[in-house]
Amino acid sequence: MEEIKVKVPPGRLLVKGARCPNGCSLMAPEHPLSGKPSIKALLRIRGRAGFIYFNPYYGIFEYDSELLLKPGDVVEVFCPKCETSLMGNERCHICGVPMITLQLPKGGEVRACPVVGCHNHALTIVDLDAQLAELYDEERRPKM
């Protein structure tokens, strides 16, 4: 498959249907960030566990965590329902650690570095038309 790189301004794409590898929804309408359902994961660090809620807008690095996180911390995240690891095989090209991988509808993925403060992230789109319809807010969708 051919790869095309596209630069997207932070906050333009809304992740609406993030799932774990087993298909469980990670969306948390009960804990909105930026007025939209956040992405919920089970967080483990230093022998403790709690929930973390990520901003659903791609490129916005805001989160709420039940555990105190410090810059440089490396977190492990899991599905809050089935506890499957969300750590993927691809490594951060900055930090060298396995990246968090969230499954999207239609075969896409969002990947992010689990090191607090590292903003390395990537988006893979398989079916462009379907994925854009899923990711863009109606008022922010580009006209094709």
C-alpha cells in the first residue's frame, strides 16, 4: 500500500469510535473533554492502576488521570472493559518505547507515545472517505 503524509492542524479531527483490539468501545460520554466524549483507558504505572481520559481531538494532548503523572513517566494502558493491552508493536521514533494503539472504524488507527510529555503521534487511514466522515466534526469537514 502506498503511504501519503498529510499534516492536520491540532484539534481538527475528532476521534469518535476508538476501540481496543477486541472491539470494546473506549469512548466515554460520561467524561467529556472539549465538549465531546473522551477516550477512556485503564492506566498502570508504578504498581498502581486508575483511569485516564484522553481528549478525543487528534493532536490535542489534554487528559484527565486518576493517578498523578509526571513528565517522563512511561505509562501502560489497557482496555477498561476487557483489560487487553493497548500497547502496539510500533515504537516511538523519539523515545523508543511501544506506542499506544487505538483501533478506528473502517480499519484506521491512532498511535501515541506513552511517555508523558512526548507528543509523537500518528494516524493511519485505510478508507479515506469513510474515515474522514467518521473523524471530522460536521462543521469542520473539508469539502472534497
